[in-house]
Amino acid sequence: MTTRKRSSATIIPLALAILICLLIGAMTWLTFSLVRAARTQYGAPAEDLSSSQKLSLAFQLYLHERALSTPVDPVGEPIDFTIGIGESVPTIAARMEEAGILKDAGAFQMYLIYKGYDKTLQAGEFRLSPAASAVEIANILQQSSNARINLTVFAGWRLEEVAAAVANSGLDISEDNFIDAATRGYRDYLHDGTGDFGSLEGMLFPGVYTLERSTQMPALIYEMVGRFNDATTPEFIQGISDQQLSLHEAITLASIVEREAIVNEEMALIASVFYNRLRIGMKLESDPTAQYAIGYNTDQKSWWTNPLSLDDLMVSSPYNTYQNLGLPPGPICNPGEDALAAVASPAESDYYFFRASCDGSGTHQFSVTYEEHILNACP
């Protein structure tokens, strides 16, 4: 009896150990099989994935193989699809499923992550067919020659902000190269009558630019400056002439109005305040000019320091209108059409001061005297 008990006590742990080894072996075999199958079916995974990520994604791709390899509609017609700047992969995938381009947005997203395509998707306009599989669609999105991009330039952006948007748009143009072309190389892009600005700051016209991904620097800047030229119509030129401003001065003032205004309807009135100050030799004292002089704020990660301190208003720069009379030496941003119109056709007013309203509406309180200006301060 004692011998049997000893034999059982020895055999059971041994059997368990063998079973565990078999299970580990089976799991290892399954792991390598899944990873190998995924590599065979979908190609090599992204290099920055961990081993556990590769295994997890390989398993998911195995489960969703049909959704990835079967088109939604084998005879479906191509659909125009736009990927917006900064749009997330989950949002893109969900919209594709809603549009009838994909069977399974989740499976498509996992495939993008597996391949590393989630980090390389570019904004732009695409022609995508429901007759293509999810894998084929993912590959199409990676082929830049088959897509156009939308570059959005917002009114009030300074040159560096425009350059960052260009570099992130999908065009093969770096920030440094764009800035260099818009400063040292700017004369090559000027059209007749645009004057000698010293750079293209103020002339990189805001708007949405739909471009081929192959677009190079000259074509891009010619397009931007061309839109600027279209906006500076004969009526605009006559308007600024009536205000006794040169084109360069008008664009500089428009850039200040652009940064000061939140509500476009107030631009003409804001322009009138600055004209009134210029006429009597009063400093413009515009916060955006001090912000421009300060430059990039690393703590705020912004080109426009806000709020400004008293020390900020003392920054030594020809652009700082708290320290210098008259207009700064050039534009502080790229103004839009409304700001240009406000400078060419300002409102008539007796105002010399304005400050933000206290209700958070973005509007301003205007006043004739400094005493009234003080009374308009928020509690």
C-alpha cells in the first residue's frame, strides 16, 4: 500500500509537468504559427511593435481575415473620400465604414497598426472603391501619387505656422525649406506690383489649397501669392491709396487688425482706431505686435504668448508698437480678405481705445478717452 501511494505521488506531478510542457509547446507553436501566417498573408509587421503586440495583432488579423480580404461590393463604383488634417485613424476608419468602403472599421484599423500605416496616413482627397479589399485600400492610401492633399492656411497665422502646416500636409516640403523660400528666396515668387516686402509674410493668403502631392515649392508659393494678388483688387488699391498707405503698409496694418479681431464684423471699427492713432502720432500699442516680437513660447507651445506680462510689453523690437511709433516694419501675420477690406474701407469713428468685452463674446468695448477705456475694464 505504501509503495502504491509513493508511485502515485510521483506519477501525478510528473504527468502535470508533462502536460504543462505540452501546453507551453502548443502555445509557442500557435504563437509562431500565427505570427508566421500574418507575415505570409500581410507582409512584415511594423518594426516598432513589441512581441506581444505582434502576437495580439496577428491573432486579430487571423480572426478578421475575411473582413480584410473581401470587398464590400465587387461591382461598386469609386467614391470620393477626404482625410482631414489631424484626423484620427479611428475616425477615418469609422467614416470609411459608414461610406460603404469598408466592411469592418476595427479590423482595418488593426491592419493599419500592424503595418505601421496608422503613423503614415496623410490628409488629402482619394478615390476609393468598395470593390477593393481593406488591405488594398490601405495600400492605396499609402501611394502618394494617387492622392491629392488639402492644405489649410488660417487667417492670422504667421510664416512659421504656415510652414508647419505645409510640412505636415503630405507635401515633400520641409518647414525650413519653406521658410527659406519665403524669406531669402522670396523675390523669385513676387508678381508685378507686389512691392519689396522683405519676405512673403502677409502675402501667404489664407484658405484651403487642394494640391497634388507632387507639388513643389515654386508652384505652392505662386499659388499662395497668386491668391493674395487676386484679393488685392483695383478697388482695394484705390481704398488704401485714399487712406494714404502703400501696399506694404496696408498689409502690415491688416495683419494687426486680423490678430486683434475675434469677430470679423468689428474689423472695420478696429481699423478706424488704429487710423485715428496714426493720424495724431499716438502709439498703436497692439498686443499682437508684442507677441510677434517675442516669438515662440516654449512653455505655452505657441507663437502667440497669452496672456502678456508688463515685461512682455517692454520687449525690445521694432515690431513692438508699445515701444515704437507708427507701423511695425512689416506684417506680423497673413491677413484674410475681411481684414484687408477693413483697412481699405475702415469705419468712421472717434475711437482711440478698445478692449475685450467681459462677457466672453469676443467682441470689444470702444471708447474715445482713456478714462472711458479704464471704466470698460472687467471687474
